[in-house]
Amino acid sequence: MISALSEKIPFNRPYATGTELAYVQQAVDANHLLGDGSFTKRANELLREMTGSRAVFLTTSCTHALEMAALLLDIQPGDEVILPTFTFVSTANAFVLRGARPVFCDIRPDTLNLDEAALPSLITPKTRAIVVVHYAGVACEMDSILAVASASGVPVVEDNAHGLLGKYRGRLLGSFGAFAAQSFHQTKNFTCGEGGALAVNEDRHIARAEIIREKGTNRSQFLRGEVDKYTWVDMGSSYLPSEMLAAFLVAQLEAAEDIQRKRRQIWNRYAEALADWALSVGAALPCVPPHCEQPFHMFFVRMPSLESRTALTVSLRERNIYAAFHYIPLHGSPMGQRLGGRPGECPVAERASDGLLRLPFYTDLSCSDQDRVIEAVRAFR
């Protein structure tokens, strides 16, 4: 028999509410497997409420939602887009695919979000967008960022992959930028395996967003009886997920309150149990400013060096506990350097990347397994 202590604790595991398969079966029974059926419409409406946005369009991924934002902003070759270097590659790729040059911004040492104080020096006549990433679901300093953007006439895009249901000064994340991209990847609080959504916050973009999402056609208008035939009217691509994925996601979104309650308990338990340990070894735990409400997306420790982070990772793995580092800053990556990034230009992000280790965190993480993780971390010196 396998010892309980030898059983693997994964870094992540998808969570099911219990109604996903029933909803998927309803989609199958309705003989409507392509997108924009009743479950897609339900998901869009739930997400509109959860982001405070004017309209939401379900997509096949957060990456594709960001690509839609780049199309809607008419990003052209030679344009510049400011974004944090400490983020996933999709944040940059969506704009690089349109020929833009990413301008990498360093991050704050506390929340690991884009350093708003650095923004004014990065704005040029070529700047066409500022992309913010709410790291771990903790809001960027949106008042300062929006003030800089407004003064420069530059739109803001929120990469809100981590931040659904997070708030900044009482206002929902996803409602600040011209656009906001959401993720429903397996690692997120709410998932359909692979999926995303684009939230649109300005009425003037809604009709075109619908067209771009439908391969550049006015098919949706045709299906509503607004035109007598549909045809190619704009750029676009196939960003529409199947109705089965939408059905799975609706089950998750409808259980948001229960999912968030469980994740809050897990996050708080880590924070309380590891506070004194972190202080004793010179590590740091996540920072959530008092004016921010986080959605409990992840929990991490920030070790004082790459060597200590590596040693902690190995120590946990020896106990069959799987933890993970996070982003390698984009400015120092091979592709980032090809696009003008230089190692050393964003030192805060480089230090954060070296030390950060994400602990196992998923909605049905049991108390006994979390106790194992906590005990293993506290044993490390």
C-alpha cells in the first residue's frame, strides 16, 4: 500500500462542480455544438456581470481575446505597445503578430504589477496601447495608469487572466480598460480546459468585436435577421469556442461563490501558517494592498535568491510535492532580445523571477494535503 505521505500533491488540478457533464449533454441533445448557442450567451452574460463590462465575447483562449483587442485597436507595424516584462508570452505575442514592438516595463517590488511610475518615460509618439496585467489577481494601480493613458491619448488593455472577480477600490477588474482579456485555462479559478473571453468597455467597439470574432463576417447580424445575407466585411479569425466548452464553463461560473469561498480558505490558511516562517528565512509572501480585493488565484513564496528557491523546490519534490516557478521576464528571453529587450533593464522583474515559487493551489486541495505542503515548507531552512 502507498503511504499517504508518498502520494503526489500536484501543483494544479482542475475542479468540477458536478453539473458540467449534465450541461454538456444538454448542448449535445440540443443539436447545437457550434458556438453562440444558449450556453455561450449565458456565459457572456455571467461574465458581463462579473467584470462590469459593456459586453463580453467568449473566445477560444485568453490569447485570442488579446489578439482581438489588437485588431480592434488597429495595431500596425511599427507601433509600440507598453507591457510588463513579467507576464506570459501571449501578452506580447498578440501585438507582435500585428507588427508592433513591445516596450518592456519593469514591475513594482511589492505586487509584481507594472510599475506605474515608469510609464511616463516609456510613452512615445508611437505608443498605441498600454497593457496591464493584474498579477495573481491583485490590481495594478489603475488610477495612476489611467491618468497617464488619458494624458497621452493611449488606450489601456487589461490582461485579466488572473483577476476575474478581483477589485480595485471597489470596482471590478476588467472594467477599466478599453478591453479586458479573461482566461479559462485549466489553471484558472474557473475553467473549461482551454477558453477565454474579451470584455469590451466602449460601445463603439462592440459591433466590430462581434464581426472580428466571426471570421470578419456579419454572420451574427444575419442570424438575428438584421441583414438578408452574410458576407466578409472586415478582418477577423475563428475565435468562437464550441457550445460544449461554453456549457462546461457555465457550470463553473454559476458555482463562483462556492469556488471562491473554498479558494479563500486555502489562501488564508497558507498566509497564516507561513508568515513567521517567511520572516525567519528572509522570504516574502504575496502583497495585497488594502484598496485591492484579490480573487485568490494563486499563492507563492518569494525566496531571497535563485539558489534558495531551487533548494526549496527540490526539498518539496523529495516529499512528492510539486511547486512551480513562474514567468521568465520577456525582455531577457531570446525573442524579447530580438525585439529590443536587454538583460538587466528590468532588475525588479529579474529578481522576482529568480525567487518566486508557486505552491500547490487548487479548489479542492484538502486540508490534509495542504498541511503536508505547509509542514514541508516550514521545515526548509
